Amino acid sequence: MDNDTNLLPEELTTEIRARVFETPGFIRLTQSLTRGGKTFRISLRPITIKGLAKFQAEMVDDGRTRVRNFDEAEARDGLDEILAQKGRRDLHLITVDGDLHLRVTKKGKVLTSRGKASPTPSEGVAQPEGAHDHIKKQPLTAFPAEALLKIIGIADGDGRIKPSMRGKYDQVNALLRCIEPMLPDTPPAAYTVVDYGCGKAYLTLALHQYLVHAKGFRNVSVLGIDRNPDVIASARAMAEALGVADEVTFRDCTIAAAEAPDSPSIVMSLQACDTATDDALIAAVRHKAERILCVPCCQHELHHALVGGGPMRAPLRHGILRERLADLLTDTFRAQVLRICGYRANVMEFVSGEATARKILIRAERGIRPAHGEAIAEYTELCAFWGVSPYIGRALLNEDGTPS
């Protein structure tokens, strides 16, 4: 029977409110209950956003996670709602002074136990299993990322990195480290990100959270583009659960139909297949992106088009050598076209956390003189030597090699 015997004693609610809001050292409060065969769990913890003290509520309802951030007044109201819940439930309060664990039985009996503070990850973020061999600071440990990692499926319900997702966790950290040197030293008035071929949006959402919570950027707008309607639907649901759907939006369309904003702060394209990488670079140049980060994937255009003669006949005779040579030349043409179009392009090695294979990463920044004669000459001579006309060049350059 649902009656006042299900309520917590006043002395306990008073103690909990004081330890959450009045006494330094609050770490987390979690309450779990099961009704109708479904589990509902809500937790509250302190966080810092843009230098301001806030509280983050994480609600898990039948396996679905949602997150909201509150100021203190809103958090007080939320805590009162938590404490006013009735029925069988468990409440766990963790502070630096020790734990308080309450269990309310079906008949309304309150069982209380106290103990030392439970060990928690430093900085309030999820740590991968076996974290002792990952001591160095990672971008995803620079802000409270636990809710993000749970929602995108990298961490489990307890905040631990899933063994099957360790590679993805490392990959996202590696990509954030690649982006770090491209960021302005001071937070700009607004920052716009376009992610072409965003896929499951791991990096799309992680970058938004990193910019806002670790770097203190304001007015961050992120657009993810992908042709797969299922992954876009999933990405939208994750943004909604994370409480950032107004700032991180997704479109189910081709790159050409994306209608991306002009002059975005950064354009990303990570392992978009075949000419999709070129389409992303073409869109970035045409929209005058300030910076570009690209991890190319396969590109088959040059594999059968190479006609180099003389000593080049030897490597072209072997399929695997022809394929690798074509891949390297494709990325060479991409970097050279970016240079002609006014971008300072750097090609470097990138090791994905999901595999040991080394990948090419192209990082470019707008700001050099376009149509530089030397860059055009190098490009046209390279095309003539191999007897090819690359896709990206046909889209962005005139016949004489100047930007179109």
C-alpha cells in the first residue's frame, strides 16, 4: 500500500540536503527503483561548465539515458523530487566524508548503512578498464565525460569503458588531440563545426562536449551529415539524451545537398569512402572553411588510371603496389589542390585506436595566397607524368590549374 510510511524520515532528508548543498565534498547521489518490471535510475553530481558551478542529472529509464544540467536552485528542486519518491528503492550518497546507503523495502522500512567514501575516478570521468597502463591525460579526461561516454555507448552503466569499445575510446582521444592544435588560443564568440560522413557521431558529440566543457567555448554549433538514415536517427537520439539537440544537429543527405553554413570554423571528414572524402574537401573549400581535418579512406579512381611509363612500369605491374601507390598519389593530389586553393596543408600519420594500420591524416588551415605559381606547376606536372585528371582537381580547378 502506497502511504506515508514509504517516505524517508525527515532527519535523513535534512542530512542529505545538507551534505549535497551545504557541506563541501559532495560527489554523487544515485537513486534506483523498479516499477512494472522497468528500472529507473537518477543520479545527481556537481560539475563545472565554463567556470560556473552546476549540477548534472543523469536519468536512465529502462536502459535509455538522458542528461540535464541545472543551477543550484533547480538542483534543489530536483533533489526534493528524488527524496519524495515512494515505494521500494535504493539511494546511495557519496561524499568525501563517507557514504550513506539507504534501502526502502516494499513495506516502507528504511535500512541504513554508512561507510567510507567509495573510490571514484579522478575528475569525475569514466576510466577504461586497466587504466593503470593509460596514465597519461587524455582529452576525454579533461572534463566530466561520463554521461557522454554512456550515451554514445563507449562506457557501461557504471561508467567503465567497455572492453569492446576501448579502440573507439582511444581513437576519439587521438582525433581530439589532432584537433587541439587547430583550436584558437582563446574561446571565440562562436564556433561552427561541420562533420561530413559523421557515421555514429562518436567524434561529433565528443568534440562538442570537449569544446564546451574542456575549452570553455560558447555558442558552439555542430552539424553532422550522413547518407544513412538509421545512424542519423541514432545520432539525433543521442544528442537529445545528452541535452544538446539544439546545438548539435544532424541531416540525412548527401554532402552536396547538405546546405552547410559558410565559413565554418572547422570541417571534418573521417574515413569517408571513395570520392566522398573528395566531396567533403570540395565542400569545405567552397564554403571557405577556416580549418579542415580529414582522414581519407579508400579512393579507387586512380587505381586503374595510372599510366606512368619508364621505371614506373615495375611497381604498376603488381596489384598491391599499384593500389598503395594510387592511394598515396590520391592524397598527394588532395593536399596539393588544397594548397592551390589557399590552404596550408600538412599530411601526417595517424594511428587509429581500432587497428594497428597507420592512416594518412590531412590537416589544413586557410590563409595562404591561392593560385601560387609553384603549387600549380607541381600539380600540373604530376598530373601529366601519371596521365591522370583527379576528381578533386576537376571540381576545384580550371584547366590551367588555377582555382575555379
